[in-house]
Amino acid sequence: MMTSLVVIVKLLQGLFLIKYFQVSFKLSMLKFLIRGESVLEERLAQIGKMVDPESRLADIGTDHAYLPIALVKEGKIDFAIASDVAAGPLNNAKQDIEQAGLENKIETRLGSGLETLKAEDRIDTVVIAGMGGKLMTNLLETAYQEGKKYPTLILEANIGESLVRKWLMDHQYEIVAEKIIEVAGHIYEIIKAEIKTNKHDLSEQELAFGPFLLKEKNPVFIKKWTNQLKYYQNLKANLNKAKNKDEDKINKINDLIKMIEEVLK
């Protein structure tokens, strides 16, 4: 009986903590809606800084539409589309847009990826943030095959950034800015790219680490790749312990380790 009671108490404590952090997160993200302020959490703020003034913006996977609301409120842009594949988040976005009094400047669209965008929208800047690089490039490729090419892309992949850079390179986009930041223990890379008439080739190192990030090598960059180096070294050690060694995989990891070590010198 006592054991069951302890389990129940711990469960309730866990639920309380989850609810607390959900509420805290919601409040922190909504700071810019209170008293008309234009304050975004750091990740979205850095993405917002990469948006050019007077852009016609599409925020794909908008969730609560925090980014377009903040950018319109501060006067940086005058029109945006807030698009999401899920009805729930999009309804949240609608409510926040209405609360901000911006229904005439921010439109909401329900659908997958860039399929919600139309030629008459005259979108020149697309933001996609908070999804994996593979999914992100799949969405971009689908749109590209339909003839949808946008002058500026601002992308924040939570994994697979090298896939994003490779896609950009292969589709004649030039990376013009990058930012790496750490927020609440998570590291994010933000990439801004512009479409050009010619292909801009990237080296193997630039694809993996980012051309601008590679030059800057700020403390967050060093932290990320130091941790990645340790991960690959441990992975290699474990693979070498296997009875049937996967030599191809071990060789690939060796190459990665050498490349990271070279960059961290």
C-alpha cells in the first residue's frame, strides 16, 4: 500500500512539473503579446533578425504564429502567411493573431509544407524551423518540383543540417548567413540562403559545419562539435567490440572523427 502511495505521489509530482514547464514555456513565448511588446524567445528572435525588412513572409510549421506576429508588430514586415499541417496549432495561431489584432496582415493556411502557398501570395521569404533536415528538404523538393522557387529561405533544422546545406547547394541557393546558438541546453543552427543563377559549391567541411560557422568557430560551435567528437569516439569503440565488425561504418566514423579533430584544432 505504501509503495503504491509513493508511486502515485511521484506521478503527481511529475505531472505537476510537466504542467509547470508547459505553462512557463507558454508564458515566455507569449511575452511579445503582452502589453504589445515584440519580444521573442532567443531562437525565434535570431530567425527574425535574418528576415529582410518589407519581406512577404511564409512561416511553415508556424505553431502559434509567434514569429510573424512579432515581425508585423515591430513593423519589419507588413504581410505574412502562417501555415501549419495540424489544425490544433493553427487554431492557436488564429487566436493569437486575433488577440494581436493582425487578422488583416497575417493569413493562416492549413496544409503540408509549402503546398499552402500560391503564386498570388507573392511570397519572397520562407521560414521553416524546428523539424529534421530530411523532412525539411523533402518539403522543399516537393515545392521545387512544382516550380515553387522562393528568393530567400531561412531554415533551422533540429538535426541533419548538412542535408539542408547540400539541398541548397544542389538547387542554386547560396548561403549568405548562419548563426549557431544555445537555448535551454539545446543547440540550434540557423541558415539563410538566397537563390542565384549559378551553383555555389561547398566543400565537405562547409557542408558538415557551415561555411560561416566554420570561419567564426564561436564557443557554441566548439561545444557542439566537441560533444559530437566524443559521441563518435565512443561509437567507434563500441563498434570495435562487436564480434562481426562493420568495417565500412567504422571507416566512415574514422573519417568523421578526423574531420572534426581537424576543425577543432
